[in-house]
Amino acid sequence: MRLAIVSDIHSNIEALEAVLADIESLGCERIYCLGDIIDYGPNPREVLDIAIERFDMTILGNHEEALMLVAEDFNERAMRSVEWTREQLNDPAMPREQRQKYWNYLDELSKKRHHQQGDLLFVHGSPRKPTHEYVFPKDSLDQAKIRGMFAKFDRFCFCGHSHIPGIYSETGKYGHPKNFPSGELDLRRFRKLLVNIGSVGQPRDHDTRACYVVLDNSKLMFRRVEYDYEKTISKILAIPKLPTFLAERLKLGK
Ligand SMILES: [Fe+2]
């Protein structure tokens, strides 16, 4: 089966539509999402509509958690974005059924923090703290953290949250996908592996292109997709409640 795995879309409809077109061109049969569908970007409703219709499995991200339950570690600027997103989903100009559709979906999502399927584990943050812990390249040097995380899964774990794609081995090695030949990897080469799939809507590895992965049996492909980030930027700048740095960082990919 060809499985597309996306994460951290952050209400960026331009990035999501470009990624969906790429997913379709590759003939993926299913789409899994590792959370942070919304917040930061200008199109939470449109992105949620697609998530509800197209994603076969979705995990709670810390931004959905902030909206539904508690905003852990959110600063004042981040809270402004959460509040604006909440207003969009509560907009009284929308039919009541549409508002209910969004909140019912988010309510269901708030119960799901990980997904295990055979020897694959899917989380938003990390295998030991599925919603909140970040996995960064520098963590490959932290043996205690690597040991702690690898103790929590059997073979392969997929995560998002840090918005920085790459693979982590249990011996403490990190690899960015640009260093793999043609961006592909055979998982059979590894006894265990932690894979950060990067971010669709707000990449932070100095590459502006949307990032996601395709898993085709044992073959893992990191995909980068160009999208019209200038359009997303101008929409963010037109919304006074969204901090301008959320627009600026799309142009820098960081
Ligand atoms: Fe995120």
C-alpha cells in the first residue's frame, strides 16, 4: 500500500492543495495526518474541510489541544493566533451545522494522541511524549533522550511537531533527507528508526517547499512540493490578529 503521511499543515491551504496534487500524482491510497492541522495560517476552515473529507487517520497536535483543552507553553503571540482560529470556527455567519461539524471533529481528535499499526507507531511530538516533546537534529547527540525515545517503540516511529524533517537512528545519528540519494530510503536497512516527516504548511529547515513523506511498503520517500507561499503570506498580513512573523517565516522556511 502507498501511504502518504502529512503533518503540521497549520491552516495553509495553498501548501495543502499542492501536497494533495502531489499525493494524487503518486497514486497514494491513504493519507494519515500527524496533527497541527490548524492554527498560525489564514484558512483553518478550508483546511479542516479537507482533513474531514480526505484524511484516513489523524492524530491530535498541540495546536488542536490548545484550541480544545489547554494551551501548554503558548506565548502571548501564539495565543492571539489560537483566539483568531477559534473565532473563525465559531463565526456566527456560518450555518450552525458547519460550526458543529468542525467542533465535533476536533472533539473526536482530542481523544487520539497516537496510532499503532503493526510495527509502525504514529505520534505528533515524540514516542515518549506524543503531543508535546520536540525532536530536533541536535537531540541525536543526547544519548539519554535517544534511549528514552527508542525504548517506547518496536520498529518505526513517525512524528512531526518540530517541522524539521529527517531520520534518527538508535545509535544517535541524524540524517536530513537532502542527503539521501533521490530522497528515498529502504526501511529494511534499519532495525529501528525514528522519522520526522517535516511540515506541510510551515517548514523550518530553510527550505520553503511543503514537506511530507510517502511510505510504499518498505520504501520511504521524502517529498518537497513548491507552493504559492506569497499568496499565503499576503492573506496572513491582511489579518491584523495574526502576528506578522507567521508570514515572514514562510518566505524563509524557518
Ligand atoms: Fe506544528
